Amino acid sequence: MILSPLTEIFSRDAAIPLEGCDAVVFTSGNAVTGFARLCPRRDLPALCVGSRTAEIARAAGFDARTGPGDAAALAGWIAGEVHPRRIAYPRGAEVAFDLEKSFISAGIETVSAIVYEQVTRPADAPLRHALEGPEPLLLPLFSPASAHRAVAEMAGARAPLLVAAMSARVAEAAGPLAPAAMRIARHPDAGAMLDALAALIAAGSSA
């Protein structure tokens, strides 16, 4: 069983002044969705953190370029290879890496706007029941914030937790869960997370 999410995504209304921007930067599919809901423009190139976000941006009508896979590397790629003067950066209320600070340090004027946020949702009755049972539970965690939320809701669970973590930072944040097994994704993207989940399933089947 894969655990149900402990968060819900809510879009925010935000003004995004695009005058003079050379590109728009997306670090998640949620950012694409939030921006697309608020702004009809699709004429700016979309610089995307990884392949999945780029796919979502293309589906929304953007000319999207695929970045190196994580926010820190994205900042270096944009500053070192793309050289925009001014960018739009629609983002979530919580960020794992201060991309805006990196852009400003590189001399890139940055228009940042919060277009979505994750809101904690208490564990429902089926999840509570599963956490008290004997069956192993798969738990994919994509950010340190998600890991902290999981710890708050699931610490002390009797069920063995099999955690797939997006990065070493996420794995560290998930430590208090005392998982029965944990795999860190080889790359910070959805495909590598699926591979990590598959490895956990395979290891559990052979145990």
C-alpha cells in the first residue's frame, strides 16, 4: 500500500509582472499549473528544473527547456548558460532551496510570486488503521517539508514504513520515522522516485 498524501495543493492569486522578463522559471508542475491559471501568456521560454516539469510546461503551451534536475543545479545552469537579465519565478510558499537568492547573487533580476501552497491534511481513518497494522507501507517523500509533515503524523507507527526519499536532505528529515527500509532516489525526479519505490517493493518481496 502506498500511503495517501498528507498535504493538499491550493492555488493562490498573485500578481506576476512580466514586463521585461526574458524567461519564466518553473521548479515544479504545481508552479506551472498555478502560473497558467493566473496568466494567459505563453510567449516566454520556460526554464524547467527537470523533464517532468518541462513536459507539464509544454502541455500548458510553453516552449520549455529541460534543466539538470534539481534547484541548485538549475540556478547554475541558468546563470552560466542561459544568461537572462530578468526572469519570472512563480513558486510555492515553501521552497527547499533559495533559488531567488542565487539568481540575485548572479545579477539576474527576479520577479518572484507565490502561486501555490501545500496545506497539511490530517491522516484519515483508513491511513490511521494502516499505520497500526502489520503490512509494510510505501511512503514516497519529495521534500524536507513533506518529510517533516510525515514525521508529525506517522512517528511511532507500528507498520513497517518503506521510505523513498527524493534526496539525502529528505532522507535526513525522515529519520525520526525510523523506517524499516529507505531508498534515496538516484536523481531528484519522478522517474528516479519510481525506481526507488520499485527497489523497495522488490527487496520486500525477496525478504
